Amino acid sequence: MPRPVSASISIPALRHNLCIVRRRLDQAAQSAGGQAASVWAVIKANAYGHGIERAVAGFSAAQGLAMLDLDEAVRCREAGWGGPILLLEGFFKPADLDVVDRYHLTVSVHCDDQFDMIEEARLSRRLDIQLKLNTGMNRLGYAPDAYAEAHERAQALQRRGVLGSVIKMTHFATADGPQGIAGALGVFRQATQGLGGGVSLCNSAATLRYPEISVSVDGSPNWVRPGVCLYGASPFDDIAAMSYGLRPAMTLRSEIIGVQSVSAGAAVGYGAMFRAERRMRIGVVACGYADGYPRHAPTGTPVTVAGVPTRVVGRVSMDMITVDLDPVPHVGIGAPVVLWGEGGPSVDEVAQASGTIGYELMCALAQRVPVQTLG
């Protein structure tokens, strides 16, 4: 019999979360008297650990899919996705453009080297691009004082029949925090003043907090790029996903495989990092860092056993964690455990206790964990 650890991915939850995003965009558009933005559903990193093919099914109502990897883009086409696909980092080598052309992909363009490769390529159709502006994150994108020249280069390629649509794009570094987007948005508006075409601005945090900036009031084709919120996790440290009506798409489950009764002062786990405050019952759960559970999760990290909230105690090991069974004195071997997801703590709660973010935990789900698709 296999180990009892398993994960499930809910297609209905993915659909539900996309509907939540769509509703916020529609409400913002209605208030502003404009046109709601289209949605790039971001499915990078194997759809945040949820699986590309499941994401294609769950986000079938999105206007487009966005990712980084060419192979994942091809998998989307092979799974039947016929809509737009955006490569968020664009392409890296001239040969990549052969794949981009064959599978009709949209690309981010963030530097002159990419324009050089486009000009030298032999494309069979016009290439749609999103031209990226660096508004302060200082990763990818043109500097504000170089953006107008890059945009004119794109328009020249449009006139030559090489490029199709040209969307103005940036990425907000602080949309999830108190600093907000005002500074970056001001930089964007100044650098793009007078330049035509739609915009692609909002990540998950900006889509949820500032949907009004994505509204098109002149008919331009605007886009948003939500990612983690589509999987039912929050992009904010201080606002829970459920506050927006989001549902967890991934649930990580296991069972109690052993029970220990320990006396007050007895140590539990590697390094004797936890000592019992009193006589306690300790449950051993078949899940560890080799399954994707965070090794750095400390004593007190929330977990649910037989529907009852309790806590991790001691250090997480490769294949097991230990939990406090005092809140559930009636349970024994075989009792169900939810590490995160439906019926348990949120992935954000586990991540926050562990000093990380929910993105990392979902992406870290190990290959050895069997995954069931729901819905």
C-alpha cells in the first residue's frame, strides 16, 4: 500500500477563482463606464504546482494564458488551448522564435537584443508583443527614458508587417504592500504618454486592490495578469484569500501513522527542538520536506487532524512531521490530516508560520506525492 500522503487539485476551485477576478474587473469597468480588461491567467512554474493541463481546463474561460517556458506553452496547445499565450520573459535565442511562430505565441519584449532577433527572423505571421517598461522593480524592461524609442521601433516593425499588436506592459513591485502602486503608475503614465495601444499592468495584488486602473475608457485592449490568487492563495501578508471569496485549489492530505505518549520534558524530533510542556500524545504524520512540506515550519505551525485544528511540534524531517494530539484525544493511527487546503489551514497560514509565502509551498509539491484531479 502506498504512503497515505496525497494532494488533490480542484478544477471547480480554479474556475471559481477566475470568476472572482472577472467579477472585480467587470465591477470596476461598470463604475468607470469603460471596458473591462481581458485576463491572462498566469500558469508559470507548472501552474504554481497545479499542473499545466489542469490549468488549461480550469482557466478555459480566460482570454489568454501566460507563462515563461516554451515547453509549457507547447503543452497548452497540445491540450487544446487555441487562445492567446503570452511568454512573460519573452524569448532567449533566435531559434526560440521558430517555436513562437509555429505555435502563434505572444512575447514580452524587454531589450534591444530581442528586437534584433525579431528583425533577423523569418516569421510566417505577424508577432504580437507586450513591450515592457521598468517602473522601479529593476528586473526586466526598458528604462523610462528609453521606452518611447523602443515603442517607435515596435511601430516601425508594425508598418513593415513584422509585428501585430503592441501592448504597453509593466510589473508592480509593491502592489501588495502599503507603498502601493502610485509611484510606479506615475512613472508608467509619464513614460507612455501619447503612445497608443492597450496596457498590461496588474498582477494578482493590483488586480484585487486596484482593478480600476485596468479599465479601458477608449476601447484599447487592456489586460491583467493574475497569478497566485487564481489558485486560492493571497498575494497579501495581511489579507486572507477568503476575504475575497477565493477557494483553495490545492489540498495536501495525509494520515497519522504512529502515536507516541511522552512525558513532560521529553524531546520530540531531530535536534530535540521541542520538549513536551506536559504529558502529551504526539501523532506522527506521513509527510515531510521530501513531499514539499517546508522543513523550516516551526512548532506551532497550524495543521488539522480529524477536522480539529492543532499544531506541528518539533522539527520537520524528510518523510514525517509530528503533531500535537491533545486537542483530539480520541484519534489514533489512520486519522486524516490536512496539511493545507480544503478542510485545513490555508497554504498562506502554513507559509506565514514558516517564514515564506504560499507561492513557494504550492510550487514545491514533490513529484513523489500522488495528485488527484477533482471535478
